[in-house]
Amino acid sequence: MDAYTPTTRSKVKRLHERAKYDRDSVFAILDASILCHVGYVIEGQPYVTATAFWREGGTLYWHGSAASRMLRTVEKGVPVCFTASLLDGLVLARSGFHSSMNYRSVTAFGTAHALKGEREKDKALLAFSEKLHPGRWDEIRPSTSQELKGTTVVAMEIEEAVAKARSGPPNDDEEDYAMDVWAGVIPVRTVIGAPEDDPRLKPGIAAPDYLKRIRIG
């Protein structure tokens, strides 16, 4: 299927024209994102946890300490609401009502479960490393069995997902365009800075070229 079929939990009702359910739109926003928020319920109490994530095909992954309450909960196989978002601009209209933001976001639903076995975890963490800084995995020390034991990697196949985005200038009421008030967009961008050496870096080690390939947003 080229698109997710929306149900009552994923169908956008307000400003529905901003919503897209096709996989290309959903995946493009997910691949431009690093930070997500995972919503779940523990004993009737809702929680939302911010964490880093990555995608392979139609499956989302995130990881953390095996002692994490969130990961101990979702690894058992529980329903999850997952969101990722990118802020692209502040939209200043001629009225507070029409002022807005330019953004890209994805909301996805599925059942999360933990990966079992060191090989499966290591393979997933390799994919995460390649998303963040392609080429680094071959240089760094491999994870030990103890480190993998202390790490929980969670996978969630996307059952439903919707991408929602806004772009462009303000949409003011027609009569407001005659006002003597500045209106427009203040762009917001995530910028990758120059690498900063670890104070304990051995002399003579230069930042690797693959760091120049890092892209976010």
C-alpha cells in the first residue's frame, strides 16, 4: 500500500487540507527528524517521553536504558502514540487569530515491542548510527555484551500515520491586508555547527570527513 488508511484516531478533521496519509509524505518528515515524543499509559496514567528515533521501512525504533520505566512498559507490547515534528517558521499575521507557525509533523500509531538478542539490537543500533553520522560505526568500538544487555531497543511497526504541515505566508482576512502592520514569516532552521574537539582528544586527530555529511531537517 502506498498510503495509510485513516481511522477515527488518525484522521485529521480540523484543517484537513494540511493532512497527507501517503507513505512518501510520512517517511520524508520522519527521516528529517531525530527527536520524537512517545505517548503511552501506565496503570491508567498517561505519560509522554521525548527520545531519539530512527526508521527502517515502515518500522520505527528508539532505545535507552533497560531500567527506563517507559522502555520497561512499551517493550511488553503496548499501544503507543508516536509524534515527530519540525518547526520551520513563525508566521506573523495582521491579527492574533491568523498568526501561526510553519511546521511539519507526523503522528503514528502502533504496538511497541522490544527486540530480543544481541545481534538484533546491534543491527538496529547500526542503523541509528548511520542515520545520525554515516560512516562512524566502522571507526568506533563495538558494543559489549554488557552494554547491549543494559540497552533496550524498541520497534513499532506503523499501523496508521498522518503527516500534517503548514508552509507559506499568513492567511489574513481580506480587509486586514490594508492595515499598516508588518506581516510575514520568520524562518526557523536547525543548523549543524562545526565539530568541537573533546578536551581529552589525542593530539593530531582531525574531525573525519563523514561529519560533513550530517543533515538534520
